[in-house]
Amino acid sequence: MSERCGQCDAELVPEAMFCHECGAARIDSRAIQPPRRTRAAHGRDDDLGDRIVGSASRRRRRRRSWQPGIPVEDDDTELEMWSDTFSAKGLINFWLPAILLTIAAPFVISAMQFTQDGVRAAYAALGLLWGGLVVWLVFLKLNDYYILTSQRFVHKEGILTRHTRRIEVIDIDDISYRQGILERLVGVGTIEIISSDKTDPVFELNGIDRVHDVAELMDEARRKERIRRGLHIESV
């Protein structure tokens, strides 16, 4: 049975959504509304399209991050690993005798019954001893300055004038250190660097505090730099 228009009672053309006589909308929900399955399919297609567009934009962002001019991690960056001057502990072999003399001076003066002039001379000698040690320490601390970076060792020497020496850590062949009995008690010592550098093939760092740790740090810097240079050469 054919359907008829509810306004003009004209016979409706199958699959038409409006009446061809009066133009009234056809009262047939199945003809007006698309099937739910079709809408769901369109929804899935829209979601898939959004995901494709989103993935493409993310890929474009990732590609832009590798374009020239954008900073990336620099493996050749030189980092300062340690810096120091002559340590006051480096004069432990002189501090201890000076301390013992200062403690013993009053007892010696009293036992030997020094005259007034003798007492003044004894304390003046102690003052000169301590003053000389302090001046010597200040000179050593101002005269030498050491810097260790991930790629080189730098020694700055001088007070009024400055002489700077540089040794590439990759050129260092051997690192050793030595300590006396008193130096071992306070953890100070002398580091000896043997390298292929023509200017300073053998170089000594005196009065280095935590001498064991500093020597290990130098050796670690040398090892890492040789590995880095080797990997760089292989990549080239």
C-alpha cells in the first residue's frame, strides 16, 4: 500500500522525503533519520580521521625538533670538575714543629732561667717563625692555581705576572701521588702527572687536599675523554 501525504492527501513517491505536491515533510522517521549503524560508522570514520590528523601533526612536531638551528645536546661540552690551590695542610711538616716549640717555650724558658732579654728574644723568634710560615702559605696559595676540566688540566702560576700551562687529559699517561706520615694523617699529598706534553712531560701538584680523591678524579677524566674521542673517531 502506497503512502499518502498528510496535508494534501497526494500519493507520495517512494524514498522521497517531501511531498511533490505541497512540499510538506514526509511523516516517516525511517526516511528522515539515517540508520544508527551508518551514523556510528561515520563516527568511527571521524575518530579515525582525527587520530590520523593528530598523529601527522605529532610527526611534524617531531621532525621540526630535529631541524637545523634547534639546539641539541652537545657531547663536546667542557665541564669544570675540580679547582683548588695549595692547601694549608701541605705545610703540616712545619706546622707541627712550630706548635711543639710554642708549647715547650714557656717550660724551657722557666727551666733555663732566661733573663728578661733572653725571654724577649725567645718569643721574638717564635713570632718570626709563625710569621714566616703564614707568609709562605699565602705565597703558595696565591702563586699556584689548579683547574681540572673534562678535557684538560690547567695550571696558573704567578702573582704579579701569570703563566698558564695546559695539558690535554687525553695526553696524560700516568697519575700517581705520594704522602708522608703526617700528610697521610691529614689527607694531603703531592700528585705527579706524566704526560706526552712536550712542555711539561712530568708535572707535580704540591699540597693537594684530599689527594686520593683528586688523583682518582683525574684518572676518571682521562679515561672518559679517551673513550669519547675513540667513539667520535669511530663515528666519523
